[in-house]
Amino acid sequence: MTAIRSTAIALASAMLLLSSQDLGARSKTSAEYGMCMDNVDLGAVKNSQWASCAEQEIKRQDVILNSEYKKLRESLSTEQDASLVTAQKSWLTFREDWCRFAETSEEAPGGINNYHFCIIELTSRKIDQLRGYQEVSGG
């Protein structure tokens, strides 16, 4: 019973976190990703092509995420920086866990593509969030 309760609390917390974000916003992806997805051969085995496009986009977004994170850290006090490091580690764990959950969804396209699309979506939102904090902190 305790495991069920812990799971329910974790899911409720995750839903609260997601609901606090602008869920109407679409993820911002690169032009390269758009071209890659536009060139997927829908008559062939498209899942592996989608996965390849997404894996490349995740690498591009991780570079941007790390750059924005570094810029923000440079503008913070020592106390704020320590808090941000803790929060970012927690967010990375959340992102991985949430997207692994999405991977198990029966929603199309399913499997690893759901995981990849989730990573892209959450990373894009985090990039926007970090940029917003930079504007507020003057970074």
C-alpha cells in the first residue's frame, strides 16, 4: 500500500509541475530537425527514421540547454547557484523518469519515439525557462 501511495504522490507532483508550465506552448526545434522530419519516407519503416531525427535534435538541444544553464549560473549569487545546481539535477532525473513513462504509453507512435519526443518537448521548455530567468536576473 505504501508503494502505491508513493507512486500516486509522485504522479500528482509530476502533473502539478507540468500543469504549472505553459502546456499550450509547442516545443521549439531546429530547422535541421524540421527538414529531417519532413524527409521521413512515410512508405518505409518510419519509426527508425523518426528516431534518428530525434536523436540528432536531442544532441542539438542539449548543447543549447547546457549553454543557457551556464549563462544563468554566471549571473547568480553563490547561494542561488547552489540551489540551481540542485534543481537542475532534480529536473534531469524528472525528465528521464517522465519520458521513460511516456515511452510505455500506447499513444502513437509509441516506444522509443515517445521517449525522444518527450525529451525534446521538456528540454525545449527548460531552455525557455532558463532564458526567462536570465532576463529577470540580468544575465
